[in-house]
Amino acid sequence: MNHKMIVHNSHYVVKGTVIALAAVLGMGVASANPVGNSYKVATMPQVKSMLKQDSGKVSGNTVIYTGKKVHVVVAAVLPGFPFPSYEIHDVKNPTLKIPAGATVDVTFINTNKGFGHSFDITQKAPPYAVMPVINPIVAGTGFSPVPEEGKFGYADFTWQAKAGTYYYVCQIPGHAATGMFGKIEVE
């Protein structure tokens, strides 16, 4: 085996170790009570129904919302998507375009068995650290509980969108650092 291959494989071992450590730490943090919201429980048929209530339209890797009132429905790690990620309209971590001044109703659903997640909005841009300190949070769900077998946790919140660039992130250690975030453009 040549030296380059050993270095290359070491990179994956280190990266995998960091992700595993973050996931273990995330599980401990995720069991804490949600910040500012109460998580409710839904079954898979209810989740599928909620996902259809998103009012945006997909254009490439962007979901475009119009009007004074929009409804964003986001799921954490639906079956078939890479961990960790968000999905909106079957698009992984899309950019969201929202009109300035809109009232944004957000439904966040954690379908990932074994892990808690959060869906929080901030103006802090990536990159994010493995142990994130993402302040200030403009709006969000706080940490979700780990879903029980056959059930999924979800939370709702409302955000008054002011013009600017924002990011949605998962604050569980390691999740945003490995790609669980997306951009929000409010114009």
C-alpha cells in the first residue's frame, strides 16, 4: 500500500470518528427538553400529510415562497436522504427564498430514529464548528426528542421574515459541521 493511500484512509477514519463522537454527544443533548416549543407526536401517514402542506415551489435547489403568509414544512433525514440533512419538497438542504415581511409558519419534523435534531434560524454564516455556538438564534425549535418507534416528533413556530440573509441549522454537535444547514434569502 502506498503512503498516499494510508493518508487518504486516515482522513476518513478521523472524519468518521468525529462524526460518530458528534452523534453520540448529539444523542445526549437531544434528550433535553425543546427550547421554547413543545414537540408533538405524529405517525408516518400524518407526516406525509404535513409534508404536502408546504406552500413553496421548487426551482432547482431552491424553494420559492410567495405571498404575505408562507408555510415551510421541513423534515430531518427522511428515508433515502443522507445523514445529516434537511429535506423540503424532496430537495436536500435547499435555499429558501421568502418575501420580506412575510409571516412564516414553520413545521419541523424529526423522522430520524435514534437522533434528535433542531431547526433554528440564524444570521451566522457557515462554516460551523463540531461543537457549535450559533448565536443569536432568530427563531427555531430547539432540540427535538429522539423519535419513538413508529412515531415522529414535530414542532411549529412562526417567524416574521425581515430582509436579509439567514441560515437554518441543526445545533446538535457535529450536525451543522457535516452539512445539516441551508440558506434563507429574504427579499
